Amino acid sequence: MNRLIFHIDVNSAFLSWESARRVKEGLPDLRYIPACIGGDPKKRTGIVVAKSIPAKKFGIQTGEPVAMALRKCPNLVIVKSDFELYIKCSRAFKEICASYAPVMESFSIDEVFLDMSGTSLVYPDPLKTAFEIKDKIRNELGFTVNIGISTNKLLAKMASDFEKPDKVHTLFPDEIPIKMWPLPVRNLLFLGKASEKRLTEAGIHTIGDMAHSSEEEIQRLLGSKAGHQLYQYACGIDNSPVKAQPEEAKGFSVETTFNDDIVSVEQVLPILLEQCDIVATRMRRKEKKCTSISVNFRTLDFRNKSHQMTIPNATDTTDEIYKNAQKLFTESWKGEPLRLIGVALTNLTDESFEQLSLFEDNEKKERYRKLDATMDEIRKKFGNDKITRASIMNSSIGIAKKARAQMKNEDDKESRTVE
């Protein structure tokens, strides 16, 4: 059976969702005037999260400071982000999409993949079906989407990024030479600026140039793993399935969502320490240790990023987990304002033996282990909020304090479940 995949992407989601609400209220449509989402319109601070096509004509770019955007267009209409509205619109959009497909994968707040394979008896004309979905979303919800159609997720997503807005495009394998290969290498999915620079310096300027190079050459330029994956993509190869639900992680994790933007390392570290303390405590209650630690965060445009490492010896100490989590975060965060931070511990083991290292302070490590055990016992007897670490307690940052309160509520629920 041939695969048939749709990728559906809301056009300038945050701006479109705010515009649809305003149109219902009889206000001007932001999509047709110089406008952007992001920042505080009264203080003129923050960054541009989404922009209208008229705003783009003034050279306004996503991610730039609102103050800079105002210098380019003094009459720019600025609207503050409304995440409750975005979640409501996202759910309505995904509900329509899910009604057409046996399997739907949520790729982000404003994107889904539909696996339409085997639906030819119900939907014999894929193009007609895509237009029906697109028009239903526009007519019922008041905003537009692009739909890409192909035989795999990569090509479907590439197709949906063609001409916008309110369009349906195909990118089947026989269309790759005409529609995809002439595009600049920066248009290839998951290819970043650093990789683009290396490729163009080597004389590889288009996706077709990549596809017609040898895989060994691409791996030499981009590294073995990334080079292999991106070379496959340049050739239009992607065998990843559409997943109805993400695979359940076999481990312990905690995430914290913020109403205010996280913009500095000083805000992050107390939260990160508290999170490591919570997941490590949960893990010790189950008498487990971990060998993999990951940190994930979500930016203002709801893009998720994560960074993971494997440690040589399994651990359950909060101090060691936090030091590694801190390293992961500082290596991967580029300073974008954040709305979510999380820590996960995976690759669990129940082994009690731990190999000693000549390069570590094993006495210090044992002191931390005893400290963890003492804190665990106090929490078990008197509650999770009766003891915490001084470095967390002394933090004076408002966002961190709110985050700690939120996490403690969640941890109390977890504790009652476990105990």
C-alpha cells in the first residue's frame, strides 16, 4: 500500500488566531495591516513573535525587538500574546483535522501530520480532500492553513511551505527534481545556518547539489550522523511514521510553564535545581538510578528544543543530576525568551553497585547521597514543602518563586500517588 501523508500548517498562527477573534468583534483584521504579535504594546518591549504580510514589507522580522520593528514602521499595531486563545484555536483546528484521518500526529501547536494511507475508498481524490479540509477550517474557524501532500512526512512538510497563504501543494517523488532540488539548501528541513555555511563554502548551494553529491562528502562536511540524515532528506527519503501519541518515556520528568518570559540564566538555575531535586526524589522513591539526563525548553513560538547526555555511571544524587542538567541547558540555550523548562531522567537501572572513579571526590559524593537520604526521609514524614535547599529558598526572582510553588503542588500530587 502506498503511503499518503498530509502536513497541515496554520498560516502565521498567532497573528491569524488573534485576527479571527478581532474580526468577530468587528475590529480591523490584523492580517491586512502592518501588525505583529509579541511584547507589551504600552511599554513597547519584547520581541516580534508573529507578523503580518504588510509588516513584512517594512522589513520586520520574527524574533527582532519590538523597538526595532517600530523604528521600521512607526504605525505598527502591536498586540500582546494570548496563550489561552492560542490553545483554544489549536484544539479546534486539530479537532477538524483528526476527523479526516485514522492517525494524526501533533507536530506543534499549529501543525499536524495526517496519515491518509488506505483511505482511497473514502477519499478517492487526495487534492479534493485537502481543499475540503482547508476550506472547512477557514469557513468554520476564520483562519487559513497550508496543506502539503506527499508519500512521507518530510516531503509533505516541504510542500506545505511552498507559496502561502491558504494553499494546497503536492511534492510527490517524481516532482522532487522540479519542485525541491532547485531550492536553496537552507530550505531543507532541519538544516541550520552553520550547516548551510559549510555547504555553500564547499560549492553546494541547492538541495539538488546536495542530492547529487556523495553521501560521504556531505558527512565529511556536516558530521557522520547529521550528514547521513540530511543527505537522505535531500534525496527525499524519510521513513518515519506518523505517530498518534508520542512514545511514553520510561523515566521521571517534570516541566514548568510560565506566564512571564524567562530571559536570563539567573532565572533558570533555581528552577532547574528545584526540578532536578523533584525528579531525583521521585526516582529514589522507586529505588532507581539513571544514566541519561535531558533538559528541554519551549520558546515563545511553541518550538520545543531538547539536549540529552549519557553519563558513565548510574546516579540518583540531586547534585550530580543538577550539574549535568545545568551544563546541558547552558550549552543548548541561545537566549530566546522561554515559556517552559523541563528535566527528564531516563535509562533507569535498579543496580545498587556504583563504580568508584579516581577522578571524582567520592567522599563528597557520599556526603551528597546522605544529604539526599535525610531530605527524602523528612519529606516522607512531614511533607514535600517542609524542607528545601538554601540556594533555592534564597532566590529572590519572582518567576522562580512562582515556578517553585507550581512544582511543589505537582510534586505533592505525585507524592500522594506514590505513597
